[in-house]
Amino acid sequence: MKKQIYDLVIKDGRVIDPALGFGHVAHLFIKDGKIAKIENDNISSRKKIDSMPDENVIDAAGKIVMPGLIDMHVHLREPGREDEETIVSGCQAAAAGGFTTVCCMPNTDPAIDNQETVKFVLSRAELADARVYVVGAVSKMLKGEELSEIGDLVKAGAVAISDDGGYVQNPQLMRNALEYASMFNIPIISHAEDDFLCKDGVMNESFQSTRLGMKGRPAVGEVIAVLRDIKLCELVGGRLHIAHVSTAGAVEAIRLAKADCVDVTAEVCPQHFCLTDDMIGEKFDTNLRVNPPIRTKADIDAIIKGLVDGTIDCIASDHAPHAEEEKDVEFDQAPPGMIGLQTTVGLVKTYLIDKGYLSWADAIRKMTQNPARILNLPVGTLKVDSPADITIIDSDKKWTVKKNDFRSKSKNSPFVGWKLSGKVSHTILGGRVVYDGK
Amino acid sequence: MKLQSRHLIGLEGVSADEISLILDTAVSFREIIERPIKKVPTLRGITVLNLFYEPSTRTKISFELAEKRLSADSITFTKAMSSVKKGETLKDTVRNIEAMKINMVVVRHGSSGVPYFLTQCMDSNIINAGDGSHEHPTQALLDMFTIRQKYGKLKGLRVVLIGDVKHSRVVRSNIWGLKTMGCSVAVCGPSTLQPYEVEKFGVDVYTDLDEALDGADVVNIMRIQLERQQSGFLATQREYTNLFGVTAERLKLLNKNYTVMHPGPMNRGVEITPEIADGKSSVILEQVTNGQAVRMAVLYLLSGKREDGE
Ligand SMILES: [Zn+2]
């Protein structure tokens, strides 16, 4: 038997890599866990494929082949709440959702505010089905009082810092954090919601919160928080990334800041372009409780506009697992958050691509090239010699979200039962197939 | 004619015919309350659980009496005597109690949406006795019963609801019910205690009490919770009373045959003067009596006894 030149080939797929400006049918050859070659269909490439054993060939005809997707905002709950998610289970969910890279937020217990915890997370992730990058804490124990040892965190591998889950309420601390983090050229990811305006709020403030008699989280609570961070960033430099933008006002603030050359980037999550606050009164589904809250049709329109014109750089899930018993309670007693790793691709396809707002290339850019650029990650492209992280999507396949299909340890999704289009068929991590659609 | 739902979660979405059915049914129960022997066998064999997760005196007693007068077996569970403190979830608590074979649940809870939540985890008929700031349908029904008793109708009357609109479930249920029955509804209170986009309820919104009272038939005054000062919604009690306290002087702006209502408990001298509370236009005690009749009607109509032909 002839010696294998390649370990794996993905043939006949439509290869889309915005980082390379690539977008047509081609064959992708993988060797030693890296991208070896992308070749158009011709006699020579056919010959190479024909010489390979069947088990090393993935037929991607009619499917889209893209760099492994990056979810820059997930909560993996380990250490502390391993009953809700572990790094291993979260990465299995990532693989099944088409993500080969996830960035985990530091609001664990203990918080990721020190080198040891960063190292612990990275060691747990070594054999997992996705790459894990760590976002360290801005402040010690996420208390918003003193800076954490950001230099140490970066040395241990942190790619950004954030006090996600809450806002860095003290403007002086946020100013210091931006200045301090700029020494290490990492962004600060801001969960921008003013604590005073949003205190105890459980849903968007609107006629819906008025009707249901629930404490609201006003849109202006996000807008003010975003504007303050932008102004601080403008003043002292540093790099600011706004997490889970949910309001029209925040989109506009970010658009204007970018026009003023402030170094600000932003992400949105599917719940903020698929769900509206009037859904809450239908069944008081606690899976619809999330911070920032699901908003209105007008906010969705503005977010889509921001995605289209590039104001919004990234799409992330804000995957936030919660135990069933903690969600199966009174609406205002439930912790905020929903899982999202396995529904993001389908929601992006169904609600952004099928509706004609984004092309596949646009959507892929927001889940590969852009987060990789913002966080300075060595992934997100199919460039030769890059890690062979690849996602293959059966673009028009219709599927129904089922609770039993979630690989996450938690099942808190408001999308169960939804019919979506666009299903992950394969996920490949460093040349290893970590998900094959089964 | 029967009620569309086997639960009473709120008055939003309840039709005029259904509200009329409840009020008409309450008329006959109101007569029973005046009899020397205030008891009928209507709900014999039905077990009702009163589930009170919030302190309540009058609503709880009103429901308990209504149940007893209908010969239902009733038990009351309040937060203090429960295992809530041990961290048992609401769902586990109610499922455990339901396993003892109950038929109906009357629930009062501080979180909006709890009555609906119970419909999803129990088989019993659920009656909302107040959930968060969401709805308190039997209070609004008894308010409407009382208004109808006096004027013989609801349609065309002008009703003003005064006080903390933002946090009041009584106001919300009244708005839904009164609008459905063809009343013209206004709300009045400090702008800090008016919820966002309150006008979308289809009510007139006032922050000036005199303007609100002008031409009104019914004034329904809500209790103001003095703790609202701490959250920055109000300045002082003195200022609240000056701006929104209902006095005899101000009631001159009303139509001649006006009515003063209050769901209780009252802060005399704060939102209402004693003179008004005890005056000849006040139907505050009548509301309390009517409350029993309305709750008897709701219990009866939801129990399914009517369909059984009993
Ligand atoms: Zn967040």
C-alpha cells in the first residue's frame, strides 16, 4: 500500500473563508492536524482524492466548508458548577454546534482572576472537543473593586478580560482597566448594563413589562453603559469590546464611535435578533430570562442593520447553562441566561441568511475572522499551515431543535421545538473529526 | 354560557360576557350572605387549597369564608408554616400538596406569572389571588360588582384609579376589566409610579389629581406603600398627601352621584381622609362584603359543578 500523503480530504464542498477571500467549490487537504492544501477540482486533485481510502474522505458536495467557528462568549461553569456544565461537556456542545473554538468567561467559582485558575481551565480543555481560550477577570473576584493581576492572567494564556455577568460599575476602575490592559494589547469585554438602572429588573422595560407587572431593565441602562465605556476608551485608549449588544441605542453609539476611530468592537447573540419581549407573557418561560434581556422588534431591526453595515463585528452565543431545578421556578426567581452553542448556526442561517440580511461569507466572517482578529487567536482561517479546524454545514437541511440532542449538561433553551434551517454536518478539530452529525 | 378557561389567571383577555356571567352569578351568592344561615352545599366534596406566599389578611379571609359558605373543604398554606425556607421549590411544594388530592388552588404570590406557572405543573383549577404587580382579578371583579350594584351598569361610567399604578396589580386588573365592560378609565399618580408606556393600556394618564377627578363617577384609591420613599419613587409622605391625597375639597370636582372605593388596607390621612373613607359616598365596606360573593361565584363557576348540573 502506498504511503498516505494526506490524512483527510474534504471534497467537493463550497469552501468559504473570508480571511482568504476564498469562496468556491474546492477540495481541502489535511495533514498532521493542519491545512495542507486547498485545490480546485481538476484531474490532479481528483487523482489524489481517488488514491485515498474512503474513510479518509468526507464528501461535502452541496455543503459549505468553512474555518472552524469561534464562539467568543460562553460560560463553561467549571470550576464551581460542574452539575450545570463542564469544560468537556461544553466543548462537546460546541463541537455539535460547529464551534471549534470557544472563549470562556471568568464568572466561575472561584472566578478566573488568577493564573492558577487559568491554568486549571486550560488543562481541563486539553483533551476536549474544542479549543478553549480563557477570558480573565477585570477585577478580583469580579467584585468591581480592585484590578486582578491582568499581566499574570495574560502570561497564563488569557486572551481578554471581562467582569461579564455584571458591569464594571465604577468608572475609575474601568478607566484603569482599559489603561492597564492596553499594556498587554488585550481587549476588555464589557457587559454593558448600568447596575442602578437595571437593578432587580427581570425583562426589558416596555409596555410588556408594564402589562406583566415585572421590573424592567431599560434599554437606556445599556446605552448609558456603552456610551460611558466608549468615552473612557476614547480618553485613555485600550481596546473595548461590547458583549451581547441588545438595543438600537447601543448599536448607534457603537456606529458613531467607530466613525470617530475609537477602538471599539461588538458582538450580538441570537436571542437578540430572534426573540422579542412580548414572548415572555405567553408562558412565562424562564428560559427567556437573560441579561441583557430580549428586547423589541425595533431593536432587532437596528441590530440587523448593525450586522449588515459592519457596526457589529461578531456573533456569539453567550451560552449560559443553568440547572433545570433553578430554571423551573417563578420567572423572577430564575437565574438569567440560556444555552446557545447548538442553536446559533441554525438561528444565524434561518434568521439572518435566509432572510437575505447576510451572505454566508458575512456570517462566517463574524464567527471566524473577526473574533480571531479581536482576540488575536491563531485560528479562524483555512490558510495553509493553520490548524485544521473546519466546520461543514448542510446549508438547507431543515431540523427541529430537540432537548435530547443537547450535549450540554444543561437544557435551558427557549428554542426547543423551533424549526431551523442549516445544520452542522461535521466539525473537525486539528484534523480530528469531533462531530459527524450523528 | 360558561367561562372559557378552567382557571382565573387575570382579566386580560376575559370577555364582557364572561365578566357579566361572574357578576350575575355573584348576585345570588350575595343574597346568601344576607341569610341567617350563610351556607349552601354547592361545593361539597371539593377541596380548595389557599396558597398564600405573601402576607394577606382580607383576601385570605374572604376566600376562606367564600369556600366555607359553599361547603368546600379548604386548607390554607402560608409561607410562614411552609417548607419554603428549607429551599423546596414552589413546584415541588404544590405537587406534594396536590398529591393529597385537591381540586382547586387559590394563589397569592409575590412573583408575576406564578398562577400561570401553577397551571403548567398542576391539574387543579387555579385562581389568582394576586401575583406580583401583575393581576388581582377577583379584586377587580368585586370592584366592578360594587360599581354595578350602585349604578345598575358599568358601560359609560368614568372610573379614576389613583395611586401607585406601577406596582399595583389591582390597577392592572381593574383596567382590563373596566375597559372590557365599556368604562372610560383614567389613572393618576406620581409620574415615578406610572409604569413605562402606561397609556398603551388605553387609559387617560394624569399626574394632576384635580384634572383626573374632573367629571369622574368612581374614584378608586390605591394604598400607597410608604416604603417607596426608600427606592426614590417618592419624596415624603407629606408631599404625597398634598399632591394625591383624596379630600372632601377635591371631590367637589366629581359628578354628583360619585362613589369612593379603596381595596384596602387604607392609610387614613395619607391617600384618603377619614371623612371621605367613612362618608356617605364611600362603598369601602360594601366592597369587602361583595368580595365574598364574587369569590363564591368564581369558585362555583370554575369548579365544574355547574356543568355537572348540581
Ligand atoms: Zn454578559
